[in-house]
Amino acid sequence: MVDHASGTGLLPDIRLADMVSGVASLRGDAGTILRALPEMLPKPPTTKMSIGKRFQQSAQKYPDRDFLRFEGSSITYREANARANRLADFLTREGVGRGDVVAVLSRNHPDVVIAMLAIVKIGAICGMLNFNQRGAVLEHSLGLIEPKVVLLQNDLLEALESIPAGCRPEKEYTFAELATLTARCSPLDRPITESIEVGSTAIYIFTSGTTGYPKASKMSHYRWLVAMNGIGGLGIRLRGDDVMYTALPFYHNNALTISVSSVLASGACLAIGKQFSASKFIDEIIENDATAFAYIGELCRYLLAQPPKPTDRAHRLRLAVGNGLRPDIWDAFTERFGIDRIVELYAASEANIGFINVFGLSKTAGFSPLPYTIVEYDEETGEPLRGPDGRVKPVGRGGTGLLLAQINSRVPFDGYTDPKATERKIVRDAKRKGDKWFNSGDVVRDQGFSHIGFVDRIGDTFRWKGENVATTEVEAVLDAHPAVEEAVVFGVPIPGVDGKAGMAAISLRDGETFDADGLARHVRDGLPAYAVPLFVRIVPALEHTSTFKNMRTELRKQAFGETGADPLYVLAGEKYVEFYPEFVDELAGVRPKR
């Protein structure tokens, strides 16, 4: 087994005995599984079904159950449906119709979920904006989806004020204003909901993909409902008295799709955390009486790094669902917090495939029945390698390679708002002439029995703090600094830490000296906190190539440990200071910051 820094040596093979044990473990949830299976059958895109209609069905079935819980207050299914209908009625009166885009710019709050439901109920498209974006990046995102209206929290008006007035949507409403404006609107279900087709676009989720500024990936009603039944019904399998807790932002699919849909699948309750706090997380689980929670891998590591407390097991938690739980902390995490089942999964906003740990096995991203292949790839381009016959080269069981998912009528690829970006993600003639495959941009390990383990992300994107960071976005901000001649950005692994930390290699203009404080202010003003480079290497010059690929590959290999005589700085607090070895331990939470 190859033992990369990413941990492939810790990803076990799935054995027949594991599968037998896993299948046996499903007996207690047989009813839930049998109800979900028929809903997994492919549906023609013209079928009259939608997220809004499915929510209305839950509201009719469980009207008095708690649907949303936030800061000590609860909203029932009936109440949430009425509020969504009032907002839907208001948007209709404001001229929003089928296919129009309504953007949502908000931190975590029940208003976000209700707004999404209201928007999709009238056949409009909900554009989920990242509330960390400002300036050129936010302007770019709005330009991709061209919303007719934006709904936002009051304190996020400053985000819109960071872009030119001409780039802002025609109409902007804060949730505080909407509480008054919708008071006299109709609480009844909208007739248009019955006519919405399952193949139509419901949501735009922004993703960095593998290169460039954020892209707006399309989420159809069909894909969202497949996630509800496949991930929620078959994998997570909540019960009616369960409470799912999420403190993940709703512009992430882990919250907006996986958490919300798994709750709807069973008539359970979604408890919303305002923001993630490692020190308060278990306390909030207990306060909300949660039995499940959604995570990203970094979240689990943060929880494990907290000092042990008597409350670590004083809860009703029975499962956790998410992606990125590192195999090296899997056992320690489940043992410390007494979690019976980890529903690890692999999915992406734009991907046409998902894996889910249906059988409750250890250290796997799960199982998928859909057609896929794992192939050899070029580390510099991220493209699959081809043999003399022009076809891709599968790695075989136990191998590590690039994940490709077949595109066909059963598993379509919805793509992005940009057709060129969509085409770049398609691999053609991979196994036979005329076939099409989605290039995930992810390296995975074939564990056997249709299970995979996640290894790494390739291309011009790296993941840090649970967020995809586009290197070109960071480079654009660095290049705008008057002292910087050129910049190359990449992610570097930190021992014991999920994801990769941002590192920049920059050359300075003639006559300029490195202004550590000035550069720190510049990047903090121009980038979300998670995208600010943590390492800055000053190089005499950067070799000119057409793509920087070779240069980036070599610099990535050297990381922060082989910089030679080049000055190296790290972000300590809000300032860049000269590199000190303890900084790496601080990132891993081993030692307190100096």
C-alpha cells in the first residue's frame, strides 16, 4: 500500500467479511431503506416534482413537528411552510418568475432555509452566495448568476457596498424588512409548485472547481431529491424524533442539501448553529438535544483537539455525517465522543456521483452503485493519462488515481452556468468512442466492493478550513500589490491537519523591499480569511511559462521545508513574521501561539 502524506496507507481494503457485517447492520433501518429505494429510480426530467412540493408533503404529514430550531426557539413544519409561502407570494408580486434568480447572502439562520424553499416553490433559482466574498470576487459571482433580487442579512450590506453600484441586483431586501413586507402575503401553497419539473435548475452553489474564480454549479430539483433519498434515506437514515445539528454555512451543500434533505426525508428536526465553535460545539449539541450532526473533516479535528470534558459523552448523539474525517483520527474521534456510526461521504456541488458509507464501515468515503473508474493521471495538468490506444488507464483494486464518473441519461452532469467551464470537466472517449465522463479533480483510493477513500485534490485549488481556495483568486490579489512583480500560490500539507495551507512564492519589483505588514493588510482586505496565504516565500524571480504548471509543481514539492536561502514568512495573527519552526505545530493545534 502506498503511504502518501495524505494518508492512503491508512485507508483499509474493504473485505467480504466487512460487507457481510455491514449488510447485517442495516436490519434495524430496513423500513427506512425500503421507503427510499423506489424514490431512487430514475425519473424523466419532465416529471412534475420539486423540492418545494416535497417539502409541502412533509408539512402536510408532520405539521406540528419541529422543523427548524435556532437559539432556543423552534419553527414547526406548518409554520415554516406558511412563512415560505408568504415570501414566495411577495417575490411573485415583485416580478420574480420561473427561471429567475434570487440570491441569498446570509450567515446561518432559519431565514436562509425558508428563503430557499420560497424561491424554489415558484420555479425560481436560489443563488447561494458565500458571505465571505467581497470586491472583485463577489462581483464575479453575481455576474455569473445575474440575480433579479438579493435577500440578505442587515449586517452584510457592507459586502454589497464593496462592489460597483452598477453590478448590484436591481432589488435588495434585508430579512428584517421582509418580516414586515410579507406579513400580509398569502400563507397558502402556491399553485405553480405543482407544475415545476424535476429536471429544472433549483439552486446555484458556488464552487472553485479545479481552477480560477468561483463557478456557479447547477443543482437541479432531481439531484437534490436524489441526495435526499440516496444520502438521507439510504445512508443517514434519520428517524422522526431525530435532531440534526449543523453549524456549517448554508452556501455549502453539506448544510443546504445533505442536512436539510435528510431531515425532510424523515420528518426530523434541523437545529442550526449560528457559527462553528470548537469549545462550545458539544454544549450546543446538548442544548439542542441533537442526535446527529453534520461535519467537514477539519471540524472533527478541532473537536478532538479540545481538552476533554465531562460533557463529551453527555449527549444523545448516535451518528455524524460529512466528508473529510481523516483516517488517522477516525477511531480516536468516535471513541472519545461515543458516536456509534460515521456516515462519511464523497460528493461535490457539481459532481454527478456520490459515495456514502451506507454500511457503517470504518475509514471509507463509502459506496456508490453508479458507474465510475479510477485512472492514472498527469500530476501537472490533472488530466487522465492515456495508453497507446488512446484510452484511459485504470489503476485497479487497491490503486490510487483520478476519479472519473460516467455521464449518461441516468446520471447527467448539470454543469455550470458557463458552458466552457462545463466542457472542461468532461473527459470524452475515455473507455470507448463516444462515451463521456465527469473529471472530479480528486484523487481517491479503490478500497474494493465499490468503496473509495479520499486522498487529495489536484489542480489549481486546495482546501483549507473546509473551503476551496482558488489559487488564481489569491494570485490576483497578490499581483495587485504595488511591490509584487509576480506570485504563484499553492497548497502545502501540514502534518496532522486536514486540507492544505496556502503558500505563496512572490518576486518583488526592482527596487522594492518586502513590507510584511503592508502585504498582510493588503491580502486580508482582498481575501476571505481562509484564503490568506499562511506562508510567503520571497524568490529572486519566477520563471516565465505559459501556465506556471511546472513551476507550481516544483514549488509545491519544496513547500516550506526546502526553501534554501529564500526568505520565508508566516502569518502569525494578523502580521507576517519570519518563519519559526513552532508555527507548523501551532497550525496543528499542538502548541499555543506565541
